[in-house]
Amino acid sequence: MIQSDPSNAALSLDHRQFRNDEFWQIIPAWKDVTHDQFGDHLWQAKNSVKRLSEVKDVLGDRVSDELMNDIDAGLKIAPMNIRITPYVFSLMDWDNPVNDPLRKQFLPIASQMLPDHPYYLADSLYEDVDSPVPMLTHRYPDKVLFLPLTTCPVYCSYCTRSRIIGGSTESVEKETYGANMERTEEAFQYIANNPCIEDVVISGGDAFNMTAKHIEFIGNRLLEIDHVRRLRYATKGIAILPQKILTDDRWVEAFFNVHRRGRELGKQVVIHTHFSSPREITEWSRRAMDRLFAESVIVRNQAVLQEGVNSETDVMIRLTKKMSYMNIQPYYVYVHDMVPGCEHLRTSLAEAVELEKQVRGCTAGFNTPTFVCDAPGGGGKRHVSSYEHYDQENGISVWRAPNVKPDELFLYFDPLYKLSADSQARWNDATQRENMVNHAIHSVDLKLTQDQRQKISKRLESAYHQPK
Ligand code: SF4
């Protein structure tokens, strides 16, 4: 539940404390691991937890059979595999794993998972629909999203790209690929042939999993295109494997080379990272940021709002202030996308609007994240308060995106567990469900032609009127 008095969190100086103990030694398998070993990114990668059996190997008697069975059942239905660096694994609270915000993000347990919303979408943001060539999504006029690989150093339970990231699971078949120079050519050609494009997000997957050679190759190819002005490498790495910034000199130098070349050309090369909990931040994170800051690298953060992870005001304020303190700009907080396997992590839109109110004013505006709903169906990021209509009783919000798809409407649905018993009963009835959606759409007073209305209805029917 969101707290209504954020003043203590806003005034507290706790955000200046960075954990600097040997916290990993509490894990039985790592009790003799030294500071230097733990600080080596190769040791981190080699000892990452990738299988259920490894959870037991690492924790020994510290994990109960009951929890192991719960994780086992969770992995059978989750769309993401597990991969957890020792850094994150040992920051989890193994005395209270069920309620731990880090465990919730990376290690699903069946007892907390809920059935997907009837109108969930595997590709909620229409990244595949708005894709003119493989690996590229072109939605905003001057920006593209480039996805050259599908692997990451950790796999997040809340991943919006669970349909393609991290290899097949028991419930989802996926193709997995690392960055491959030949496969990227079509994307470069598309960008070069579209002079509107100024901004390229290089994501995936995670840029941490690209080799130094790929970092430079992709960065330099894009910088060579005259009209490309801004590159953003997207990586969760600083949050879950800061040791790579500190010890993988080849990778870091490759990034710095692209960054320097960008500066020579008058172009921005930045990093977008992905902290969602202040518990992910330690002295390792601060030292990693010091190295990037010394080279004038701009780092921005995109957090995902998750129930029981960062949905409380004091947690979100601490996250915001802690990141600002180590020179990361809190950029976005996303309302959780309507993707499978995540219903238990979603909040209502009303909670996001309230949380935004509570956080705003705790620090300077440029360090205050913008809370957005990435409108399902490819409407793009919309400020949480900018909906056209919100039926809070039934959890249905309607959105427009005039600069992206001017003739369309987009719908976001709150998770059913947040609704009243009466509303949940209505959602269980197919006819009432459809009526509620139609009523919400028609509540938006738009001066649309008959043709435009038909187009909107057709798309919404195919996307939402066939419950998955
Ligand atoms: S790091 Fe990003 S792309 Fe990779 S699993 Fe997490 S959310 Fe998905």
C-alpha cells in the first residue's frame, strides 16, 4: 500500500549511505569468496545462478524445501528463465525471501503469481508490429529502437520482451541470439535511408552482453550516419553487475571510444540503465558510476513500477535520491506493461498517479522521474495523468497519442486483483467485459469521422476482444 506521508523519506539522508560490507559471505557457497574475487566480472558471470538446482547448491540449508518447490512451480509457468548474478543473489534477503523486493524481480514463486489479465498481450507495445525491418522498431518519427541481441546478464521476471529474451522456457518457445554483425546490416540501411531518424536506442537484450568489438562496430556505424545525433546504449548492467564497469577494461574502453567519437562529431552517446530498487545500489554501484562520470558519460535510469518492489512512496523516493546522488538521472518510471507472467507485479494506474504526486517535489525537477504508461498497442509513452478517460471502478483507461498514431485509441487495464469483488465478477462475464470496454471507448469525446471510428474499433477488437 502506498504511504501518504513521504516527508520523512524526502528529508532523510539515508540515500547517502552505500552498503560496503562483504554481504555475499552470508551465502554458504560464497562464505570464503574474497573482495577481489567478488569484484571480478568474470567470476560474477561464471557463478551466476541459472538453474533451480543451483539455487539449492548455493544456499544449502538456508533455503527450505517449501520455497524450492514454490520456485520450481513458478519456473514451470513463468515466461522467463532465471539468470542472477551473485551480486544480486546475495543482496536478496534470504531470511525473508518471500517478501524480498529483489527476489520478486528475478526469481518467481508460483504462490505469488496470478492468472494473466484477459487482455494481456505478449507484445504489449507492438514492437513487432511497428517493425519495418528485423531488429528495429520505428514508432516515434525521429527515434528507433534497435534490438541486436536477445540475451542479458540477468533475466528479469517483469521483462516486457519476455516473448523473445532469454531462451525458451517450459511455457514459451523463443529463438535466442547474440549480436551478429551481418544480421544488423538491414537495420543500418533502414536508418541511413530515413533522414528523420536522429535517435537510436541500442537495446536487446542488454548491451552488457555485447563484445567490445560489437559495441564499437555498432556505435561507429551509427555515428557515421549524418542525421543520427543521439545514441543510447541500454543496459541493466550497472544495477546488477557493476563489477563489469570496474574490471572489464576492454568493454569499457570500447564504450568510451564510441563516446569520445560522438563528442568529436558533436553527437550524444549515453547509457540508459535500469535500477528498480534502492536495494540494488551499493558501494560497487557508486564506484562504477564514478568511473563513468569521470569520462563525462551521461547515465539515465528507467525503472519499472512493481507491486511490493518500489510501489511504496518512501522506497521510490529513496531510489530517486540515491540515483541522483551517484549522478544517475532518474528519467522514467513505467507503469508495468501488460505482458504475461507479471500480473502479481502490476499496480493500478491510480496508484501510479498517486505515487507520482508523492514523489514530485522530493528533489529538483531534473532529477524527478516522469511516470509513464507505455500505451499497449504502440501508442508510446504517455504521462500517467494524460489519459482521455479512466473508469477506475473497472480499471480501464483510454489514451491517445497524437504525434505517434493520431487516429487511434489505446487501452490500459488495471490488474483484476486491485478491483472490487463486483468489478472482478463483471470481468468474469464475457458480455459484461466487452460492454465495459466499449463504454470506455465511447466515453472519449473525439471529433472522429465514421471511417476513423471503424478503424479504431477494428484494431481494438482484434487486440482486445479475443481474451487470451
Ligand atoms: S535486462 Fe532488460 S531486456 Fe534483459 S531481461 Fe531484464 S528487462 Fe528484459
